[in-house]
Amino acid sequence: MSTTPIQVLPVIMAGGSGTRLWPLSRAQHPKQFLVLHGNQSLFQQAAQRLTTLAADDIKVAAPLIVGNEEHRFLVLDQLRELKLPPATVLLEPTGRNTAPAMTLAALEASADGSDPVLVVTAADHAYVDEAGFTHALQAAVRAAAGGAIVTLGITPTGPETGFGYLRCTVSANGDHNTAQRVAEFVEKPDLPTAQRYVADGRYYWNSGIFVVRASVWLKALQQFRPDIASATQTAWEGRATDAPFIRPNRAAFEAIPSESVDYAVMEHCPGLPDFDVRMVPMDAGWSDLGAWDAVWEVSTKDTAGNASRGDTMLRDSRNTLVHATSRLVGVIGLDDVVVVETPDAVLVTHRSRSQEVKQIVGQLQRDGRTEQNLHRLVHRPWGWYDSIDSGGRFQVKRIMVKPGATLSLQKHHHRAEHWIVVRGTAEVTNGDQVLLLTENQSTYIPLGQVHRLANPGKVPLEIIEVQSGSYLGEDDIVRFEDTYGRIG
């Protein structure tokens, strides 16, 4: 006798900033979009991983991404590389924590009258045992289909003080098939308390993964935080749709109280008759990659415990992480150290103090510096640019335009530009003229001239742009037409 498969909607929370992985992670290119191990970004790994949930009794829909407006084209580009079915992208105009984000996902999931099981995961976690992750999450889906609110609990490997915990009514004893009843959620403990939790056997790290029917989540939020439920509903009802993007009303969304799923709902549910809160234990080599020390933990290491990526040379060093992105980095005689090189910033820290990187990011913000926000290489929806040199009245950029892509029709008040084609074919609008330029050809854009750059070819277009003028900031752009909606 056939049964109807459980309808599952994967929800990927992709709005984080990852400041503790600076200088590789920046506000405009945060850690979920970085390749820290393997050949895919953490976001791509999360999206790919969720496709493995499908089974005879589980049908998995295309993912729903909840992310930042500023990262929308990064999301699309990285999904396109995976060749996955088109995703819907809910764009948050500002961060309001995970409870409003999950509520937006539930409202979108139920907009057509359906009630799928939401599998809500972060975009920036890592797993060593992918099969173990899938097995545990399938068990959670089956429990949630019956109306339970299910989370995945990480089997502790030690008395960790940086994670919240949840306590089950009995020890799972390694049973990864049964959803255990949750007795309580507890805050990050001090070391003696964490040691007691691990010895007890009923405590698990809170993974932040939630599996629940959309209707059950909305009911729980309405009971415990009706203010968040009402405010999010208002923002949702005022949404604008520009497929694949859905944008909640900005003013209404900014008025939503900022709260996490745990504080808003989960901590209130255990023990109440209206809500069945369950936990499936997972022992899959999970890491939240919250700091460079955690990246070292999950990385492949040599016989001395060193992990490296990029062009590196290590001698007489142990348990050290070296990440090079643009040049050779040599390390001699260092133990338990992290070295991260980017074109415009280098971090050196003891592994045990890698959590303190966020303090440097805070100082950069207070000083009004750009290194916390942008890389030297900046991604744009049409491609990217790399600011390779600058001086008092000039700046040199290397620009790549994707095949078929077009920059905005624009002008500048304070700078002129020279463009030299080094690869591909450029279609250049320069005032009243439209030119086709090929390799080694160039053009000059006078100050104040309306202009546009496009790639009509099938290979990437690369140009060198030399800017000269009294002000060279990115805000000196007046847009008249733009494929990506950036007018002004």
C-alpha cells in the first residue's frame, strides 16, 4: 500500500556575517560564501547536503534561502554553479535574528495552503560524516511530520562552554533513530557545569537545526511571542516579488523585535502539553566554524598537525593553520598559531585566542576603515573588480564582466576613466557612440560622460580601468539604467 511522501522544504539561513573569520570573511562576502575546506563554499555544501534527504517516504523541494539583500547575487551565482533547481530567496533588509527569518520562511511555505516540514539549517556549518547527518535529519523529518518540534543534538566531545545545551529526559545511548523527548534548553555553561553535563549523559550541544511543520512553528510563535508573529506577518503582507527574490516591507521588517528561535520559542516549549519537543542525536563531526581554531579542527592536517591552504611553506611548525590567498606565505618555528593572508590584510594569532578576532573587526568599524566590509576583490552581479593600485589622484582596477552581463548606464562627477581590453570583447557606450573593442584596444571616458560597459561575447571580458580625478569613491556613480535595479 503506497503512502504519500512527507513534503520537505529545506530552509537555509544565509544571513550571518562571520566576523570571527576575518580577514577572509567580510561583511560583503561573509564566511558562508567562502571555500574553507573542499572545493565548495559552506553555503554550497549546505545546499548540496540537503538534497540527500530524499527517500521513498520523503520528497524534498527546491531550497528556500533566507539571506541579506547585499548578498543576493552571491547566492544565485553559487547555486547556479551547483546546477540545482531554482531556489526562492527571501531577502532581509536588515538582520533581525533567526526567529523572524524562520517565520518568513514558514509564511512563504504555507502561502499556497500547503504545510511542509521545514528543515531549517545554518549556511555556515561543516560536517565530517555527511551520511550521518542525512540519517539523523531523516529521522527528525519523520518525527516532525507527526507534529513534533524537532532539533538535532550534537553528541558532546568534551565540556564545551561556547555552545548552548539541551537536556533529554533519558540518555539516547547512541540511538540515532529515535527522537528523544527534550526536558529543557540551557544556556552556555561555565566549565564545571559543562563537565557535569558531559558526565550526565543526557545533555547535547544545541546544533541550531530545527525541523518542524510550518503550521506548528507559526502556532508556537503566536503563543509565546505574538509581537514577533504580528510584526513579521505585517512585513510579509507588504512584500514585493521579483522572482526569484521576495522582499518583505522594509519599514515593517525593521520594526520586528530581534530574537533567536531558542529564546522566542524553544526554551518555552518543553513540558507543555500543546508542544512535543524532540531531539535526534547526531554524531557527524559537526562544527559551527565559529573561529579560526574551529577551521583548523576540521581541516586535513599533516603529520605535525599543520593545516594549510594556498601557496604555503611550513618548517618546524606544529598544530598551525596557514591560509594564503594571493601570495606565498612562509612559516617557521610556530606552534598553535593561525596565519591568514589576503591581498589587503594579514592576521596572525594564537589558536587559543582566535575568538578575539571580532575585537579587531570592531576596531576597524570604529575607525571607519573598509577592511571589515570589503575585500580588495569585490563581487558584483555582473562579475567582479580588483583594486590593484591607487594613489593621490588615481586608481587602477582589474574588471571581469561575465558573458552576456551589462553594467549600469552611468556617469561620474569627479573622475575620468581609461579602459583597456585584455581579454574578450567589450561593448562600450561612450556618450552617443557605441563601440566594440577587442584585446589591446582602449577608450577614454571623460569626466561627466554617460557610459556603459557590456560583454556581448561567450567568454569572460577582462579590462584594466585607470581612474583619475579628485575623488575616486564608489559612491561617485549616478545610474540611469540598470539591469539589477540599482538606479540613482
